[in-house]
Amino acid sequence: METAKLTGDVKDIALADKGKRRIEWANQHMPVLQLIRKRFIKEQPLKGMRVSACLHVTSETANLAITLRDGGADVVLCASNPLSTQDEVAASLLKDYNIPTYAIKGEDNATYYAHITAALDHAPHMTMDDGADLVTQLLTKRTELIKNVVGGTEETTTGVIRLRAMAKDGTLKFPVIAVNDALTKHFFDNRYGTGQSTLDGVIRATNLLLAGLRVVVAGYGWCGRGVAMRAKGHGADVIVTEINPTKAIEAVMDGFRVMPMSEAAKIGDVFITVTGNKSVIAHDHFEKMKDGAVVSNSGHFNVEIDIPSLEKLSSGKREVRPFVDEYIMKDGRKLYLLGDGRLINLTAAEGHPASVMDMSFANQALSAEYLVKNSKELKAQVYPVPEHLDQQIAKLKLESMGFQIDKLTPEQEHYLASWSEGT
Ligand SMILES: NC(=O)c1ccc[n+]([C@@H]2O[C@H](COP(=O)([O-])OP(=O)(O)OC[C@H]3O[C@@H](n4cnc5c(N)ncnc54)[C@H](O)[C@@H]3O)[C@@H](O)[C@H]2O)c1
């Protein structure tokens, strides 16, 4: 099939040199992906595959795109969020690596969707998503492309939830691998990656001293655990809000105060939502917040914060620092929203560090290879990353970190496999 000539759309191609150095720096911290890339160069498992990837355009993603390209794929990349792009990385991908890239930090919604459309013009055999926007566009607006697709992968919790809903009502038309659900992904990326980089984003945006502040973390899932743990490490008094009783007990036993948002809203200094849900901070909460409260989100979509209500309650707003908007409430209080409520770790900081994305993107690369080999046996459903690939990534990562572990002795193997032992 003839595909359109793709030219890419980036902010400024002159930024490429800076981007290349960032990409190379990230590569040094991605040893597992490096090993996969070496093998891909030899074996060409993705030969002839057109891949459209809609991911946060960061230096780590660049290394994934290069790995796929070196494995024989014809890759096109677009942003998975209007504010998460590293413009210099996008420029370098286009100029130095010849990978058509459609991503500009701060692009408006129309441009965001135009970029997804451009990536779909590639008529992909494989999709790679972070949040399922690309697949949603393909399945609803570009149905003529479905016949080419052998499968896709999905990077994040919110995307997996959307795809499972599509599979349930029959909308999904090809298999998708839930990379997020691999243990070597969410145990580390969501917890330690989001934990560190979210705090980094809040601090870079505000330069607040977190020690002594009340930090309210909404959601105690994989990301929330990491954010709460790191906020505690900064000396903050951390409050957790939850809707799941088990997660709430876990937060209590981890040493955090737990209360409903209606209570936390009155006392919090800094709010961070990581639930994957909507309107977690809403009209009534803004009404109760203290003067000077800072509100941010690190979940996938900015609907976690009901920004239209904040707009309605305020008489005006102004930018006081990059990524910090001051809302002047009608009663005189000032509330601060960070990064338009977009994932603050990617908006105001650099997203997850490379060493954690090493495992996430090793899962992406191996899942792409798995799809090529096995797509004929797979149905239009959401599949986990096969356990042996997850284990293989863990083993390689551990080795690269210089740690060794014990092996089961034959006696132990026998003991664990037998139900009759134990007396
Ligand atoms: N910032 C990033 O770089 C990054 C990285 C990974 C995941 N994510 C996104 O972060 C979000 C959370 O991901 P996760 O892996 O932690 O998911 P998770 O399912 O492990 O955790 C979400 C938690 O939020 C809780 N929750 C739901 N609604 C709530 C509400 N109204 N109030 C309080 N708690 C509520 C749930 O009970 C659950 O414990 C998703 O949108 C995911 O896509 C962001």
C-alpha cells in the first residue's frame, strides 16, 4: 500500500543538536534496551512493519523509536499529550534519525489531533499508544485503516482501562498488549518513576520547600504510592485520599493520614492527583481550599481536576511563573494550578528517568516483536505481556545493575512443587 510522504512537524529544527545529546545521555542509562537494539539490528524482527507511535516525545521515547527503526520498522511518532514534548528531542528525531515526528510542546488541541492524524496517515501495521488516543482515532475516524493493523501496544493505566472497555463492547478490532500491566513496568515506572518525577515537576514549577507542608495525594495506586513516599521523604506531612478501602488501609499502615477530599481540601498546601479518574478535585473542594493552595495532577488526563469549575469560581487568572497559573477567587483567595492540570512530571520536569523507562520500553520493544510473531493466534482483545518476557527484562535489568540473586536448589524446587512435604 502507498502511504503519504511524512515530513514531521516540530517546533524548531535548529534545536536538534541539543536533542541529540539528550537522547545519547538517556541511552547510556537504558542498558536493557541497548541489548534488545543490538539483537534487533542483527535479526530485523520488525522488518517491513509500519509503526505509528503516540507517546510522550522524550529522550527515552527517542531511544525506543530508534530501537524499533533499527529492528526494521518504519516508525512515525506523534505526541500523546500537548504539553509533554521535549522540542529538542523531536527536532533531533527528525533531523538526525530520520524518524518523522509530529510534536510541539504547548500545541493546541486542534494541532494535537492533526498530529495524530498525520501519524495515522502512515497506515500502520502496528500502533503504540500512551493513553489510547491514537487507537481511538483509528477505530472511530479512520476505520479504513483497520484492515492493515496486526496489533498494538498500550503504555499506561488509563489507556488500558479505555481499551478494556472497547474490547468489552466489541469496538476493539485488533489485539493490544497492555505493557502497563507487566510487573517490570508498573512496579517501577508508575511507582518510582512517577514518584520521583512528579515531585521534581512540582518543585521545578514552584520552587516550594516541601518540608513542613501538607501534601495531599489523591489515589494510592501504583503512582500514588510513589508520590506519597517521595513527598514524605521531603519532610512533607502527607495526606492520602482514596475510594478503595484496601488501598486506604495500606496508606494508613504505610504511615499516612487518610481522609475524604472534602476534609483534605481544607488543610492541604499542595494537592497532587494520580487516580486516572475525573473531577477528583471539584467545585466544592476549591471553595474550601486555603489561600495559596497549589493544585496539580500527574494522572493521564487533566480531567482529574475540574478546571472549568475553578475558572467559574475565579474572577481572573495570570501566569506567575512558567507552568504556574494564579487564579484569583471571587472571595479574594488565590489558588495556583500547575501546568494546566496536565501530567506535571512531563509538563514542568522531564518525565521518568531513563533507567526506569529502560524496563518500560524494553517491554514495548519485546511486545512489538511478540505481536509480529503471534498476531495470527491473537483475538481483538487486551493481552498481558507474556510472563517470560517480563521475567527476562527483570533478569537483564538486575544484571545491568550489578546485582546477583540466589537460585533454587534441586531440593528447594522439589519442596515447592510438592504438597506432601511440610511435616
Ligand atoms: N505521570 C506519569 O508519568 C504517569 C505514569 C504512569 C501512569 N500514569 C497515570 O496515572 C494514573 C494512575 O495510575 P496508577 O497506575 O497509579 O493506577 P492505579 O489503578 O494503580 O491507581 C489509581 C488509584 O486511584 C484510586 N481512585 C480512583 N478514583 C479516586 C477518587 N475519586 N479519589 C481518590 N482515589 C481514587 C483508585 O482506587 C486506585 O487506588 C493513570 O491515569 C495513569 O495512566 C501517569
